[in-house]
Amino acid sequence: ETGVTQSPTHLIKTRGQQVTLRCSSQSGHNTVSWYQQALGQGPQFIFQYYREEENGRGNFPPRFSGLQFPNYSSELNVNALELDDSALYLCASSPGGVDAEAFFGQGTRLTVV
Amino acid sequence: DQQVKQNSPSLSVQEGRISILNCDYTNSMFDYFLWYKKYPAEGPTFLISISSIKDKNEDGRFTVFLNKSAKHLSLHIVPSQPGDSAVYFCAASKGSGNTGKLIFGQGTTLQVKP
């Protein structure tokens, strides 16, 4: 059973650019959630995908968008990058059932300069 | 509006003693609570959870207590080991248990001294 994997692990982008982060969910998991963790803070919920449909969104602007594919892997896209977007981006997958804990990947460290 | 709060940024305990990490929440709609541990350069790792219909859940050295009237939960680690040194996050979700949409606290850094 493979865990949640994210790519790339580190990324440096320039303000105004666009970025795509990728996540492979754990085998058997149909739900993927994305989180942003700024330095010294807890992770903040961005959005969740369930069976390829967005299933809830946190307080993030529309330039944060996502996709989920038929194999349940997922992408997070951020347009018009701002300096404050610099953070650790975490992907979590879960089986989608009641009382099923989410399993996290190791994260992608994004630095916007 | 911080719905889940961990008011202690750090905690230091001696190996073998009890570690108690605290968490407060404001939203009475939360019905599922989790604790995660995070090491540097790794994603959070699930530790233990509790449903709002219970007031205690135990798993080995880890016990989570939930006081719904006080909107407070705590994680007890007994005995503490140096390998427990990490950042601990409490998280909450609402609506039929854990939907994967988690609201996290700011984290507490635990240091266990040998």
C-alpha cells in the first residue's frame, strides 16, 4: 500500500507566475484535500475533491484552483503568485467514510520571490 | 477567527513523565477531533482521534480527553519519550464525523528531554 506522495518537494517561483502542485492519493482513497501551512501556523484548508468534484472550499481566492483525476490523484494550481503564497502545501487523502482520518503527504515547499 | 486554538506554543518535559497538550475550540458544531504529530520536513502523521459522543479515547501511550461543555480537549502522553519531540496539532471537523475538512490549531512544540 503506497502512501500519499507529492511533487515537487521544493519549488521557487517569481511573483506573478503560475504553479501546479501534484498529489497521488493513497491506494483506495477517493477524497483529496489540500492545505496551506504558513511558517509557525497550523495547516489551513484550501479545498477538497471527492470523486473528481470539488466538495468544499476554505477561505482562499479563486486563483487557487484544483483538479482530481479518475485515478483520484489531484493537482493544485495557483495563478498570479503573490509573496504571501510562500508556504508548505500539504495534500491529504482519505477513504471518504465517516470517522476516517486523513493521511498527509510530505508537502511541497513553495517559495515566491 | 481562530476556531481551534492551542494556546501553548511550546512544552518541555522530562523523559518518562507525562506530557499534556491542550486545545480549545469555539464551534459547537465540531463533532470529530484529531491529533497529528509533525516532524520537520515531513507531513503531519495521525496520532489519535475522538468522536464527540465520547469523552475519552486511548491508544497505547496516547489518551485524548474531550470536555464538550468546556469546548476543550487534551492529549496525554505517558510515559513521554525523546522520540515524541515534535510539533503537535489538534484538528476538528464537523458534519457526520471526519470529512477530511480539518480545522487546525497553531500547534504546540513538544520537547522531551532525556
